[in-house]
Amino acid sequence: MSLMNFTASTLGRVLRLRLSVSRFVDSGEFDVFIDRLLGEIDRHDAPLVVLDLAEVDYFASAMLGLLVNIRQRVRALGGKLVIAAAPKRLLDTILTTSMDRLFTFASNVDEARRLLESK
């Protein structure tokens, strides 16, 4: 059983990526996970993406790198990204590293979708 997974669904014009990442991950498996996730984003033209982190329990630097990679890919495609339901520990890490200026956050998926559709 994989310790990392995601599901993709559409909510109107919005692509929702719901990540599930455990605390204990292998770096090789993480690289494959990143490739699959970015490939899903690539399948959408100018995507509006909600990154749902409600089931994420992994907070090391690799996770921060993943968030930056997703942001870059979405922007390169002319899209927009909102992070939803980020766990407090992850938000604290993002604030500590001053990465909060790179992202838009929402407390839940519905709020994130409203933010994307209003832009």
C-alpha cells in the first residue's frame, strides 16, 4: 500500500487535487508521486487548481518543494492555485519559511473554489 496518493476531480471549472501523504515516505517513491501529480495538472488547460491538503501528514522540506513545484507548473500553464485545508503544522512551517507570500490559502475546498472562480 502506497503512503502517498492523490485523487483528482473536477468541481465545475476547478480541478481538485486531494493529497494523502503519510509521515514516512521513501524519496524514490516521492519522486514518482510528484511526476504523477504534475502529469495530472498538465492534462488541464489553464487550470484552476484547489490543492486539498486535509489528509497530509508529512511536513519535511520535500513537501514544501512539492508545493513550489505545483505552483510553478500551474502558473506555467496560465492557471491559478489555492491551497485548501492545510494542517496547522504545515501552515506554521510555511509561515516560518516566509513561503506564505507564494500561495493563496483557504480553510476548506468550497472557500478555495469560490476564490478561484472569482478571479
